[in-house]
Amino acid sequence: MKNLRVLSVIIMLFSAFYGYAQVNKSFIDYEKYDFVPGDKIIYYEDFLQDTLGKFPQKWISNSPGEILQLKKYSGINWYKMYVGSTNATDGQIPFAVNTTVEWDILPDMESDSNGNIQEVQIYFQSQLPNQYPGDYVPGNGGFGIKFIGETVNFYSWKNGDYTTVSIDGRTTELIDHKNKKVHMAMSVQKNRVVFYVNQEKVIDVPDLLPEGIPPLDRISFYSSQTNLNFSLLVSNLVVSTGIADYRDKLTKMGKFSTNGIKFEAGSDIIKPESYPVLKEIANVINDTHDTKFMIVGHADNFSSESMNLSLSKARAESVKKTLEELFEVDPKNISTDGKSESNSTGKAITNEERAFNNRIEFVRL
């Protein structure tokens, strides 16, 4: 019996160490990743407010599509787009001078298919009134990203002429992650566009967005494939504006909130793309020496109040642990707390309010 207890302890310790090593490795993979989202969410879509099997309420398309769930990615819904269809956000998204965009994409093919992804396009445009999706260079102008195999082509257009800028990049991430979730992120600063696929920076182009067009206001997805078993799945589309200046906010206001620390749905597991935000926050805390900070987790109102409170506290603890173990923040300088939906910004009646309520707050004590 004693030997069994010893063996159980060893197994538990090994499991804990292995789990930490895996999490630590995922963060280390993102050491060169420098994307930091804007500080104000202006658009958010995870399709949780849509009906399974139906077309999403706030999108338009020239082809049928449907909302579905995947067992391996629980807690979110996905919008399944079919081959040859163009799918666009139907409401205006007010891009600003500094705007960031993030989304998860899943190129879905039958498990026995050996074919590569033939073509996926994502474009960001200034839309003409009542324009139907499907035009290759729609609206007043914009820029697009085209994936064909390992090649990524970036192009921009103005008034129907898409030869304004054209540049090629390369990434194997979409092919390597076939049937797996791929995280994409983009920063638009005036005319400059920086684009990432998972932890990889694919391009940094100073003049991709054309001059002299109205502000961008729409995002569209298009896929082309000879394999009819192929479909494109999208979720977690987030558009944010502004620049997240954590140091300035702590100095002047004594607190700030961020949605840049991201968690797996319904979990306290931090996503590795949170690395640059955690690093910036750790630098602020470490530079203030003996100043004490409280990390406060917040939740939305999608689950019961008790469940949200527990999750909020667990997420705050997870952030604290990561700051200590990965960025050498002194544990004496940080404490944690959690708030339930009753302490949110109010009843979350929109996707954007709900997304904002899922945040981490830092308070100088």
C-alpha cells in the first residue's frame, strides 16, 4: 500500500511537471511574437449567440453556410463557409488609425484527404453601400491576403485597380495545421500592415493600405477548392482600436484592464498568443520595484454567477503564476482576486460588451 501511495505521488508530480513543461514550451515558442492588441474592442464574434445549424445573423454571403460546434474546441461556435463562397461582416466596423484584428481559422478537410489547401482569401475593405459580396476587389479600396499552398500574397486596391501593392510572403502554418485551429493577427497603423500566423510574423509592409480611400469597415472571407469536402471555419474574430499603454495607465490612473490576456473557452489556461502582453505587464511591475499590485479576474454573464466567480479567480491565479514562473515577477508584489458578472460593466447585451467583461484588471495598491 505504501509503495502504491509513493507511486501515486510520483505520477502526480510527473504529470504536473509535464503539464507545466508543455505550457512553458508553448509560451517559449512565442518569444519573438510581438503583437499587442488595441485597448478597446469595437467588434467581436464567436457566434455563441447564433443558432446551431443556421446562418449567422450578422453576416452576409453569396452562398449557404452554417453555425456548428467542434468537440475538440469546446466553448465556442464556428461559422462554416463552403467552397467558392464569399462571406462578410454585414455591419460597419469603424477601423481607426490604429486597429488590430485577430481571428481563428480552421481549414477543414476530410481526414483521408491528401490534397493541400488550394486558396483562401481574406480582405479588408471600404465598402460601397448595398454592395453584394463576391467582387474580387470590392468597394472603394482596401487590402487582401491570399493563401495558396505555402505562398501568401498581399495585395491592395483602389477604385477597382488591385495593382497598388503586391508582395509575397511564405508560411507553412496553414498547411501544417490542416484540420487544426490557426490563430491569425494583424496590426494596421495608418498605411502600415503587420500580419502574423500563429507565432510567425509573415509580413511588415509600410504602405499596404492605399492612400485616399474612406476608412475600412468590412472583413470578408473567400475560399476556392477543387476538393468539395473542403470548408473554411472561422471564429473568435476580434477588432480593437487604440494603443495599449499599460505603463502610462498604471502611472496616471493606478489601474488598467486588458483583453489581451486570452484564455481557452471556459478555462483558466492562458493562450500562448498572450505572451507579449504578459511580458509588457511584467516589465511594468518589475520596474516599479516594491509597489504592490492586485490581479483581478472578470467574467461575463454566460454561466451562473458562482461558476463565473470561480473562473475569474482561477484566471487571476493563472496570470499570477505565469508572471512569477515565466517573467520572474516577485510573488510578494502581486495578489489576486476575482469578480463575478455582478461586478461587470453591466448586463452584456452585445458581443463586444461580453468580450470586454472577460478581462484581467491590474490595480496598484
